[in-house]
Amino acid sequence: MSADETGRDDRRVIIACRVMEPELAHAAAERKEAGERPNILYLEQALHRTPEKLRAKVQEKIDQAARTAASIVLGYGLCAKGVVGITARTAELLIPRCHDCIALFLGSPNSYREIFREKPGTYYLTPGWLAEKNDPLGIIEEQVPRFGRETARWVVEEELKHYTHIALIDTGVQEMAPLRARARENAAVLKKRYAEIPGSLDYFRALLCGPYGEEQFLRLRPGQTFTPEMVP
């Protein structure tokens, strides 16, 4: 590991949503076995509900990491445009070419597009979402003290009224039985069809150690700002 005249070294820092922690932790354990120790900074999942707060927090972490790292990798897609406007100030910034982070769990944007064409009205659940109870049932429970159960449930049902399926993505990193039970409960309560979809760790492995090819990652040079047009 070398340091340049700015005090930065050749380390790579990954800044990711905590929803990806089960998959990234599994992929990072593989790298540790190979003698590497990926540096991952996690941000809370709930930030995706407030894009302005998400943008500010991601930029804060980018600026923090750039003090010592030569390159920074984001574990985020466009995420409701929550990362639009972030800037690679002094260090290179690598961003997945994904409109939605679900593509990361499925292994590639192409896999996501294929599944979307087959079942366009699908609400996806992952191990991380379920662990933190950021699923629809968890959101209902969170809002009950504020709105009451009937209104809280009505709000979530309205948000999901155009969805036909609730699908659990099996990324192979956790025991499926409790995750399946919770996902099925979501589908039953919200009157959606249940499905399971095989996931992949390929994109997460690429987040940690590359290769950072143009097909999967957008590369911002120091001084560049991320705009939505950069992800076709």
C-alpha cells in the first residue's frame, strides 16, 4: 500500500446501504480468505425514504473516505434519485449502472430487466430488508403509533396497489425458512401472489474488488458530478 503527496493511499472504500450487508459480508469473508480486508462503510436503510437526506449523508461519507482513499465505490443505484448530484471531489468514484439496487441482488441490470419483463408488478424483498423489518408489514407497524393501524395499513396498501407479486430474492447467504415465512406473510396480508427468485453475489463481489468495467460501473473523475443521464 502506497501513499501519494496528498496523504491518500491506494485503498478502496465501499459506501453501501445496510440492506446489502448480508451479501457484502459474505463476499467480504471470501476476500479475507484470500488475504484482503475490504473497507466497507454502511449507511442506514431508511435513508432511501428521504432522498435529500440520503444524498447529504452519502456525500458526507464520500468526503470522509476521500481523505485517505484513492477510489470510492458506491453500493447504491439511482435509489429514487437519492444519489443524483453527488460529487467526486478529490477521489475517483465508482457507481453501479443501476436504476434500482435490486439489480445488484440479481447479479446484473440485464437479469433485472429480464425478470421485470416477465413480472413487471413485483415488489422485491431481500434478506437485509426483512432483517431490519423494512418490508411492508414492518412499515405498517412503524406507522401505527402515528396514524393508527387502519390508516397505516391503508397507506401501505395504496402504495402497493399496482403490484401483483411479492418476491423474495434468495442470495444464498442466510437460512431461508424464517425469511420465507415473513415474505409469505407480507404477500398474504397484502393479497399479492408470492414468488421466490434466485439471486447472485456476482455484482457484490465486483463492488468489493472489481473489475469495474464500463458495462457495470460508471466512473467519475475528481470534480465530476453524478447526473441521472449517466445511467441509461
